[in-house]
Amino acid sequence: MTETVLLVGGGGREHAVARALADSDADLYACAGNRNPGIVELAEGFETLETTNPQAVTEYAESVDATLAVVGPEAPLAAGVADALDEAGVYAFGPQAEEARIETDKAFQRRFMAEHDIPGCPDFETFDDMEAACDYIDEYDGDLAVKPAGLTGGKGVRVIGDQCTAAEAKEYLRDSDYDRVVLEERLVGEEFTVQAFVANGQLRVTPAVQDHKRAYEGDEGPNTGGMGSYSDASLELPFMTEDDYDAAVDVLRATVDALDGYKGVLYGQFMLTETGPRVVEFNARFGDPEAMNTLPVLNTDFLDVLVAAREERSIPQLSFQPKATVCKYAVPDGYPTDPEAGAKVTIDAENAGDALLFYASVDDREDGIYTTTSRSYAVVGIADSITEAEEIAEGALQRAGTEGLRVRHDIGKPDLVQQRIDHMDEIRD
């Protein structure tokens, strides 16, 4: 039987999923709020709709006789899209809303970790009174990370002693309209991500990736959804050991054991500290950009993973090419604080050379491609080393065109990677 897969979402992460499914024995359909030209080209059909509307997504799934679905972004998961698809008999590779709280509710996330003795949890407190939270900042002996409990697209966290002062953090809280916030100890080290395919109580892990959240080169500026990322030709990153990677996987395994019936991708964002990996956060889906580092080097047929998950069979062991990857995003001017939406851009996808080009939050109209308020497109270089992969990605950016867009050119460059290695050597010493 030929599977019909519905892909929900229209960003770079979803373009990577579409590409992973394009060579499999499946008919691909997609829906999103924007027309992603890369997904449109790969899909048998594409519907523009509100992906946080479970009824609209389910009706489209039924209209194309979908047998499987992959839910890309977090907002549809929070809205119960996976619940609705499952109820309609379309197996959704993505957690239902209750399990997705591991990402969508940071207060729940920390309480869940504490209640189930999941390793790597920092000290934390939750508050629904912002003045009480400000008092806690005054009383706490050390620096804190300030996190809104709900979804903020990766842009809501403020870290005292890094991104702001204590006074600025308190002003941020008082000016906000957040219902709840989490205040937790600031973790110092190097961040990395490990993503896992999860179903039927099993997990299969992928290579570690380091994302770059800050908007500007040298890790300056506000947080973004991610300006780019890199992975190495091994499971670990250059500043990690095998034991560091294994400890992160142990955290993911303990979390899957504690989550009853979780399915989809579990993304662990870790801080490698002097005592080992600590959990920065969990996400209930592929990372963006990390999916673009992981899926292009996956040898295992992603469709086989989806079918095994639905059939409650053992998930295939994953095989990856022993290659390094570097991903760089081109974003609208002003992103993330004041992005210029609606600007027409010229992207020469045919001239990306040896790199892969992934369209992200752009809108494909009759007269061309236009920016939205989020990231526009990404290029991924793949090679034997990070340095070679970075050179491929950089060359592709120049050929594809970045007029009216901005890029962090330093991602994956040898001096920045070496800074990470030196930083961890200093911490370990």
C-alpha cells in the first residue's frame, strides 16, 4: 500500500521533512499558513489554511485520504491538531496536546522533571505574580534565567548576567502580560541539542547539533528562532566527549520512560556544564534549524520510521552519513525585533551549488517570493569537516542572493568553533 503523508507546517524544518519524504514510496500533501515554494514543488497537493485549526487540518487530511501525518511546528501541537488527526484515524507523528506540554508549558516541564527525578533539572521556582517574581530575583544568590511559561517562538527568555541585568529583568516582567513565569538557575557552559524519534516507548537518537540563537555575529543581540547551526561527522560536537553525548541520551530516555504514550520527536536542548549536561528545555518537535542538519544526512528511510511507529513495531535503528553539516539562515532586515515583512526577494535556488537550500517563512505569490516576519531561507553545506561544510554554505549564500536579507556569516567558521572548544576546556579545568 502506498502511504499518503500529510505534512503540517510551512517553514524550513517542514521543507527538510518534505525533502526526506520525497524519495520514499509515499504521496506527500502539505498544508500551512504560507505557501512555501520548496514544499509546494515536492508535494502532490498544497492547501493554505490555519494550521492551529484542528478541524481545518483534519478535513484536509481526510480529503486527500492521508494515512500518516507529520506535525512540524509547536503551535498546532498545542492546539490539539495531533489529537484531532489521531481521532480521525490519521496517525500523527507528533504528540497530543497533553504530552506536548513538555514544551508548551515550561512550568509543567520543570515540575514534571522534578516529580520523575529526571536528571539535569536546574533549581527553579514558578510564579503567577510578577511582583513576587521580582522579589525572588532580589533575594536569589546568583544569576537567573527568566522564562515565560508559554510559547514565545524562542524569543521570550532573558538571562541575567548574560542578556540583561537584574533590574532589566524585573522591568521586563513588570511590562509583560505573562500569566506565569519560571525563574531558574543560570546554567553556564556550551549549549547543544540531541533530537530523538520516539514511539511505542522507544527512542532513536540523532547527532548532536549546536544552534546559534543570537541575532548578530559574535553571539550578540537578541534571541531569535535560530540563525543557523552545525553538526560534526560524529554523534558528538568538537567540544563534547562520548560520555557527554551518552549522558544527554540518558536524560531523553528517562523522559520518554516518564511520558506515557509520547510519539513524535523529542528535542533536548542541553547546557554542557562542569558537572555534565543540564536541561535548558525540551521541545516536542524537530528543531528549526536543527532538522536541516539532521534529516539530510539520515540514511534510514524516514517513511519507515513513521510506518513502524503507527504499526507499533520496533522503530528502525538510525543510520547517518559520517558528514559534518553547517546551516545558515538568511532573515529579513530588522529580524527579530522589527522585521520587514512583505518585501519581495529574489532567491536563486538553482544556483546553490553543492549546498541544499530550504525555503522557510516566505510566501510564494503569483508575482514572486515575499518575506514574512520570520526567517526567509537557509542553506546547508555537507562535507567531511565543519570547515568544508561552512565554506559550501557560505558560497551558496553568495550565489543564491541575500539582498534585503541578513546573515550570521560566523556560524561554523573555525575560530568560532575553536572558541567553543576553549570555553569547555576552561570550564572543565
